[in-house]
Amino acid sequence: MDDKLKYFLYAAQNLSFTKTAAHFFISTTAVSKAIANLEEKIGFPLFKRRYNSLELTQAGRNFYENARFIALDYENAIKSGQHLYKDSQPQLTIGFSSLYESWLLTPLLNEFRQHHKITFNFTQRSIEQLAQGVSHNIIDLAYSFGNLPPLPNLEITTLHQSNYLVGISCTSSLSHAKVLDPSALQNQTCGYYSQPTSLNAKRWLNAKAQASGYLFKSFKQYETLPALLLAVATDQCFAFFPDFWDKQPFFPEIKLRPTTQPFDSYKFVEFKKRQSSELCTLLSSAIKKAFANK
């Protein structure tokens, strides 16, 4: 992997050329020069440089979110090759968007491993990046919480649907209602989890809100699910959660409430390349069968 990209990724994580230089045992000047060369090559600034601070530009932040997956793919390719060289046990890379998909997948993958010797590699990405990863053979199977328009080389299958419940803080006056009317949410901020490079989540929320007659004060994006949960629990916003999460108290300070008018549904969706390996097709069939029998 290009050294300039290594230096940029570390500097973006730590917002410091000094720490980057110390980590790679080079001078701060060398780091600054390497990143300046990278900026010249790609045609846009990555950082806002101030006297004693460093900040990613908007374009730099977008570049970072995509570039870190390039680095992960590079490292995973090396590890996968090393593993196959030393051990013949087959591997599959499984992609997912959020904790919802990993929660649904876990028992199915464990069941599959009881009958097949296999190693799983996992990667979390936005829905767009999952589709791209499967299309380019970086990811074998991917699972997300929504559909994309039809893609020529992908099979996109909805395996499961659940109603959405409204998650609100137990300190909110709305938590006392057993069922919420959509009008109660019109002056509230709707929080949602989405990776910075994904535009699909906000577009989906906007479209569904308009179609269902919901009016929100504003939308606020959170880059991780724990950050969204914390924001909901402290009454900074409300959010929609699939109803299967109501079966166990995953966050006691958040109350999940149904609404008088449904707000669409959570869709557990699989992305699979039309021409896949035998093992990949076998796992996909097992997961589809498990959901068909529920």
C-alpha cells in the first residue's frame, strides 16, 4: 500500500502530523510533504491546516471513509492469501450494515459452521459500499437494511421484514404513551445511523416520512449505532428501530413504542453475485431457508 495513503489514514485518525511521524519513525516534514503530494495527485485538499491544529476538509472526510476500506481490503487480501497458503479451510467474507444484521445473522452462521468447516471474515460498510464490494468480488455475501435499485450482476433478495418502532428516552414525556400518534413527533429531531459516505439512509427517511405523512423538526446523522443509542437515551432525538429489538432490553433507558400509523418496515436484504462460488451459494440458500421457515 502506498506510503502516502498510510500516512494520511493515520493522520486522519489522530489529527496530528507529529503523532503520525512518531508512529512511522519519520520526520514531521516528511509526513507533511507526503500528504501534500497526495493532495496534489488527487486534486483536492484533505486537511485544513492551522497553527496548532489539524482538521479534515469535507472532501478529506469523504476520502478517508472510502480509503480506509481500501486499506482494510488490502490487509484482508494478504491475510486471506496467507491463510490459504498455510491452511486449506475455505473462507467467506460477509458484509453487513449495522448491528441489526449481525444480530440476525449470528445464529444462522453458527448453525452453518456446525456442518461446514469454514472461516468467516466480516466487514461493516454502507449499503452502497456493500453492493460495490459484492459486485467487485471483495465481499462474498452482504446483508443490509434496505434495497437498492436493480443491479445487473447482483441478486438482491429481501429475506425478512419487521415493523419499525419509535425509540424514545425514558425521560421524555412521550415515553408514557403506549402508542404514539405521528403528530407527536412533528417537533422532534429524527436521529439515524449511517456511515458518512452513505446518502441512502437520509433519502430513505425523507421519502418514507413524506409517504407516511410524518413531519419531523429535523434529521441528525450519527456515524455509529452506539452514538445514536446514547443520543436517543439522553433525549437528544428519537429514532426508528426494528420491532425484533423489543424482545430484549438492549438499552434500558430507551422505550420502544408502536405508532398509530406504520412507518414502513425494516427489510433484511441479501446482496449476492449472480455467479458465486458453490460454498457462497450453499450459505445463501441455508440463510434463505431459515427465514422462509420462520
